Amino acid sequence: MDFTNPLVYGVPCFLALILVELTYSKSHKKEKNRKLYKWKDLAASLTMGIGSTILAPLTKTIAAIVLFNFVFDFFNPIIDGVRTNIMGYESFGYAWYVWLICQLLDDFSYYWFHRQNHNIRFLWAAHIVHHSSDNFNLGTAVRNGWFTIFYKPFFICGFLQLVFPQKCW
């Protein structure tokens, strides 16, 4: 088992939190809280989450091999036998501030990815699955559209190629 993979810890914790929320909603006296979970809704959410988990490695592998290599070659051409970034440097290195900047850039790119999912009709058609539940609970958080993973790499590949050498990803 790969203990460096955050899913090893995240998935069991998330499922446990869903069970806690489900137990609370079913045992609480108020009628409003008892309707927090619907069994069909939860089953649909978990099925979508499992399907997304199965499809994600395939699409991420294809994106890493095809798209990321293409973008890397575009932003880092070989000039006089040396692969140099179009901005003129060979690598930012691995200093702490580079990782901080990358975290902020990743968050920024995800913000635009999610915002464009709401603004562009074609992207909304794939993203609406996430918002299709009548109830707002942890079970609906795993309800991700299966087609968003086909275009998500386009939002993250730009800064990744600009900052890190190819051997890092």
C-alpha cells in the first residue's frame, strides 16, 4: 500500500464522515434534518464517485503522456542542445517559495477551472451533475461529472510546464 498517496487516508476518512452525517441526519428529531440524505441520491453520488475514480487514472495518464509532453516541448524548446524555458531559465529549483507559488498557482487555476464550469454552457453540461442533488451533504461532494476529467488537464498544464522540469511530473 502506498502511504504517500493522500487517497489512502482521505477516502476512508471521507466515507466515515459521510456515515457520521448520515447517522446524525437519520437519528435527529427535526424533520428537516431527517431529509438530509435520500438513499437513491446517496447511491447515485457514490456510483458517480466510483466511476470518476475508475476513469481518472486513464485520463490522467493520457493527459500526462500526450498533452503535458506537448506543452512541455512547446514551452521548453531545445536551443543549442540545451532544453531552455521560453522565459530563459533552466529551472526554478526546489526552494520553499517555489512550492508556495505553485500552490497558489494551482489554487488559482482550479478557481478558473471551476468558474468556467459555471460560465461556459458546454462545460456546465459536464459539471451540472455535481449540482444536481436536492440535498447538500458530503455524499454529493463525490458526485463529479465523468467528462470534466477530460478537459481539466488543460487548466493545469500551463503553469506546471513553466515552473518544473519534466522529470518532476
